[in-house]
Amino acid sequence: MPEPYGDSYQSTYSTPKQKVSKERPWLHLSLFIITFITSTIAGVQWTSANPGPYELKELLLGLPYSISIMLMISFHEFGHYFAAKFHKVKSTLPFYIPFPPIPYFINFGTMGAVIRTRSRIFTKQAMFDIGVTGPIAGFIFCIALLIYGFTNVPGIEYITNIHPDYLTPEYGKEGLALVFGDSILFSFFKWVFVEPGQFFPPMTEIYHYPYLCVGWFGLFITSMNMIPVGQLDGGHISYSMFGEQNHYKISVIAFIAMFIFGIVGLIDGLLELNYGIGWSGWLFWALILYFVIKLKHPPVPDSNELDSRRKLVGYFSFFIFLISFSPMPIMLTLPN
């Protein structure tokens, strides 16, 4: 199963003139419903470790996960959408992207969502506002979701119902373990909300807890989109703040760093060195950025600088990137 695609949250804002097509609300609604269904099934798989098939009452167990992830996606995309409307930039409603939850694969039931603009953006202010509102809106939702998740962690009986052998010495001694990587913010929440001696699931079991899982995933996707490359959200912000030439330099440096980190992770995995350095997924993401999204940002015909207030918001958005970023977000590790 493919790893989650952060680019599914990217929106293309600066586009050449094109024919304005009619709105198709039925298409957006249909994709929303299908994505909700695939996410619900994925939620049952994540929380129960049951590959299916499922009865209706079992599908209800996936609702906390699917409702959370659909809200997270919607907060992000409608942040972009309403900013575009504010600046009178024509844009579509979000196209939700379902992904069939194939058993035994790393799958979140969706590849996110995307909006498309139907008119060019002529000012850096508009480009900045449209680019920054999505990540900030999604981040705020993730904060609320994680606080709820950390303060409502069920007792250890929850995980023993899923894995009856969880407390035995043999648990985890066979097969691969799926590990979600920590971020600064996730670690900070553990420090704040988890009392000494209180049971809290290890990062090998976080995916069984829907609010923690979606909150973690939201931070991961936010950080991927905030990488200052091309037409990612971080690229829009970087271009608007630092100009075309500086943005391209930053974009190239970020690409090289991801490429090297991905190669190191790939070698570490193939040779089973187990140094825990790098992540092969960054190589895949770097290639997507280079060949599909591109490193350069389309020009915006505006030489004016952003005001100080927007620059402050821009620096805050990159702070969000730093505390949300996980160098090795998804790992499959051998038993000790």
C-alpha cells in the first residue's frame, strides 16, 4: 500500500487563463461521500486490526476516525477556499480524493483533497493569504483534536481487547512493527498531558487510537505541505515573502536535503543497517516535487513586498512546520 501523499493537499493557485467550467456540486458531494466511506473502513482497520469484512455495527467503530480525518481535510482546504473568495479569486470547492483501504497496507482511506483556482492571482498578498490559511486552519484543528486525544486516552484494557497478548513478554517479538515517528509538538503534548506512571500507548500502537492517529497524521501532512518548494503551501508562502530568486534557492536546498535524507534512509533499509537515519519516503516525495510539482514557483506580476503583519504570520507558519515535522514519520522496524 502506498504511503500517504502529502501533495494531495496542494492547491494550484497561479494558473494560465482557461475556460471557466460550470460548477459541479454533485461531483464534490459524491467524492466527499465516497471518501467518507473509504475513511470509515480504514478507521475500522486501524482501530481494530481487523481486515474485514465488516458488519454495520463494526463500521460504526470507524466513525471517530473518519469524521476526524474528514474535518481535518476540510479545515485545511476550506481555509484555502475562503481566502480565495476573500480575494475574489475564482476557485472550485474541494475535490476529496478517496483511496480504497486495502488490508495490511499503510493506508488512511484518503489521499486528501485539492482545490483548483480558475483565475490568475495577481498580487503577493492574495498568494500569501491563500497559501497560508490552509495550513494554519488545519493545524488549529489538529491541536484541538490532539488535546482531546491526549486527555481522553482509554485505559490499557482498550489495547488488550485489540491485542490480547499485549502484556505478554512474547508480544512484538515476531513480524514487523509499524512505528509512527515523533515530532516536537507530539512529544510536547506527551510531556504536558501524560502523567508519570499513566499508561500511554507507544508509537507502535498510536494508530489504534483514532484521535491521536488523525492528529498525528494531520501534523505530518501539514509539515509536508509546508516544505518551501514550488507550489506547495510552503512554496506559496516562501515566494510571497522572499521573492522569486530567493524562493528558488530555498526550494533547491530543501529538495537536495530531502533527496539526500531519502537516499540515506533507502540504503539504511535495504542493507538492514538499522541506524535509524533517514526515511526512504522523502526520496519518493522529492521526486514527486521535482518532476510533478516542480521546484520553481509560477511568477506573480507583483513587485510589492508583504506588510509586516503578513510576514509575521509567515514566520509563524514556518514555526508550525518545524514543530510538526517528523524526520522519520513512518517506519517498519524488525523486532528486537
